Amino acid sequence: MSVSGSGYLCNRKHCKPRLDQHRRICRKQLKAEYLMSMESSEGLLEEMGAQALSSGAYHSPETVTQSIDSVSHADVVNAARKFVDGKKSMAACGHLANTPFVDEL
């Protein structure tokens, strides 16, 4: 199977409902993980700090879960393309004699 122009794994009619269901499941799992991580004061403070560092502001859990719900299929495809097409980097530590260069991977 290959990615078609529509972004689905195949052009068959049965693929779209499966992918829609998969996206719903992924959203629910992500929201559940996010909300459970904030149940402890440590998790809440960690999240507040991470948001402050990355965006300069704190967003309520309701706002974050709404943002998760608003992610479209096109957003996911664009993020994946950026990742795949972007410049690769690598870090290594220890004995590096046999470590390949990043362009050899």
C-alpha cells in the first residue's frame, strides 16, 4: 500500500472509516494521557513550566483538549512531511570509533 493523494493509505472505500476511527482513538488516548499527567501537583507544575517555556503562556486543560480535537488530517500529514523532509541530526557519546556519520544512516 502507498499513500495516495488524498492522504489515505489506499483508495478503497473501507479505508476512510478505519482511519477516522483511528484518529478518534488517538485523540482520546492523547487527551486521557495529558489529563492523567496533570492529576498530581508535580505533573501540573511540570506542564505549566513546559507551556511557559514553549509558548510563553499557560493554557487551561480545556483549551489544550480543544486544541487536540482541532488537529486535522492535513495537520498530521504536514507535520510528518516536515519530519521526514527536514535536516537530520544525530548525537552520540562514549566510544565513537564505529559511529557512522548522520548521512550514512
